[in-house]
Amino acid sequence: MVRSKGIFLIIVCLLLPILSMAAPSTFGYKMKMGAAVSLGPVLKAGGKVVQKINRLSHGIKRYGALIGANEELRRQVAELTQEVVRLKEVSVENERLRDLLSFKEQIPYKVISARVIARDSTNWYSTIVIDKGTEHNVIKNMPLITPLGLVGKVTEVSPFLSRCMLIVDPNSRVGAMVERSREVGVVEGYFKGLCRMKYISNNADIKEGDLIISSGSGGIFPKGIAIGKVKSIGTDFGGLYLSASVEPLADFSRLEEVLCVVRTTQSSF
Amino acid sequence: MRRPNYSILILTILTLLVLQVTFLPLIEVHGVKPDLILIATVFFSLQLGPWFGLWIGLASGLLKDLFSQGLVGGFAFSLGAVGLIVGYHGKLLYKESPFVQGVVTFLASALVNFCYYGLVNLYLTMPPLMASFRYIILPASIYTAIFALPVFFLLQKVFRVTTHRK
């Protein structure tokens, strides 16, 4: 009886991935979103605790430096108070000049803020789960950014949660260019939390320390968002192209909140 | 070890899964973290034999697949197979020894990841095998084996595993 149960389980084991490969892609996605929604409240609570642990560890590290800095800051406060009074005068004049020139403030994009509540359960992928979904106007392929730079994009959505792929995931591809020289390439996720920029022209003007930004090609990511800095440069595909190791600017190990960029029209942000 | 209370068993697996997706990323090293689900599968396989190991591996692997981007069923198959193998050979091992627990967990982790890589490579494009071994499989196996020792200790306390002296 036990043996026949075991044989049945072995057959299920073998069939499950085959059925998953043969089934429509929406089958697996619906199962995953159903599981994420069921454990959603627990994950959100876990995410809050993780946030507190992060902040506590930051606080402990900073405590030692804070005591010495306190005295220095008291002296600076006095100097800065006078500076603030002067700058307020400048600000009022600036506002008046803006009105005179009819200068309009431009906000680059409309964004939806979201909190990271869970990460991928394996070491093979780099994905996160955020606490916003279709009920909050989050849609598939929405780019994710932080003040430091590009983070990734939304890949699966449910009413209240979404799964997002980070740019360090091996399946991630982002059209990119070197900010200084405008040389184009494709940034893909690599190992050890790094990215790799590939298909760079052999005679491209690129060097270590160059800032890599999104090129806007492909229509998913807006143009001009910082991705990372070049760490090293090598050749690829037998010397046909250059490839660069890119260290992302966003800190993925401490990601707590992200911003989802909203499209204002079908083709632009 | 006697058959455990199934409610406590399910609660344990779910707790480990929540810890895996929320807290463990805090202790990632170069993008690699230990695998609590694998450690639990190895523990129950060693203690309760191959068929129980197969069942636990299948169920917990499926849970792991649902909280990952990859192929549904990939880890269900891999963990189920490893649960069966470890449970079958567990009779021959001195399972109370931390050294044995570490080595078995290391080998199980490597086998699971190779199995998963081979299976998913049929469906999705995976990174090159040598690079995957160097940056994911080997460091993940070492990290999981080290992490297995305190987790085994805790699971032994929770499920009241007694050592048998002959």
C-alpha cells in the first residue's frame, strides 16, 4: 500500500513539470498568484519586521559616529540658521522670476509607490513581490525605479500583489547606453548581484566608471534612468563585441520601497 | 522518529517558506542564500524514510515553485527525487552526527540544483553550466550545509527526535 502510494507520487513528480511545460503559460502564473495572495498578509507582516530589523541594524551602526558628530552639528546649526534666512530671500525672488518668465515645473513621470514584501524563494532568479496590484493601477511591464536608479519591471499582477523581475535577474534585458559617449548596448542580469552590458561596438568609447543609463529602446523602460556604473570591460563573442560588467546603483539587498512608473500614453511616459 | 503531527509539520514547512522569502535575503552573500525548504526535506527524509521524504519533497518543492519565477514543478520534481534518494540511503548513516548532516545536505543541495538546472534548461534559457556551478550551485550548497546544522538542531527539538544507542 505504502509502496503503491510511493509509485503514484513518483509518477506525479515526473508528470508535474511536463504538464506545466505543455499547459498554457497562464496556468502556472494563476497558480503562483493564487499562492502569493493566500500568504499575502503573512508576507506583508514579515516584510514589516524585516524593515524594522534593517533600520535597527543601521541605527546601531550609526550610533558610535553620532555622538562625535553631534557637537560638530550644533556649531553648524548656528551658521546655517543665518544661511537659511538669506536663502529664503533668494527663494522668494526665484518664485517671482519664475512667474515672470512663465516657467513651468516639469515632473518627469507619474509614479505609484509600493513596498517590497517578499523575494524569490530560489537562488536562480531575482524577483520581488510588491504590495500593489491591478486595484492600484499596476499593470504588467511597468518599470520599477528608486531614487538611486532602475530596479526592474512588473512581470505578473494580481488584484493586490505583483511579482517583479529585477535587472540583476539572468532573464532581464534592458536597452542601455553610456551616458557620456551615447554608445548603445543591452544590460542583462548576471551573477553576484551584478549586470553585464553586451553587444557594445568594438571601437566604442567606454571606460571604467562610466554611468550607464536606459536608452528607451524596446518601449518598456523610459529613457535616461540610471542603471549602474561600469566596473570592468572585456570582449565577447570571440572579440566581435565588447562587454562591460556593470555594478547597479540600486542596493538590491536592502530594497524596501520601489516606485512603479505609469505610462501617460500608449507609447510614452 | 515517530510519524509527526501533520498540522505541526505543515506549519513548520509554511514557516520555513515565509522565512525563506522574507528574512533570508537579509543574509544573502553575493546573491546566494541558504535553502530552508531543502534542509527540512533532508531532515524528514533521514528521519522517516524514502516515501515520506518523497512526499515532503514533492509538497514543499511545489510550494517553493509557486513563490519563484521559474517552472512550476521544477523543484517539486527535484526535491521529491532527492527526498527519495536521501531517505533510501539514510538507513546506512549515523544521522545524529552534525558532520553527516552537513555532508548529506551539501550533496542534496548540489543534486537538487543540478536536477533543477537540467529540467528548466529544456524550457527556459539558463546561464552557462560552468558559470551556474561556480556562482550558484557550489556556494549555495556550502551555505545551505553550514546553515543546516542549527536548523537540524531546532527541528530535532521541535519534533522531539531522540538518539538511539545500541
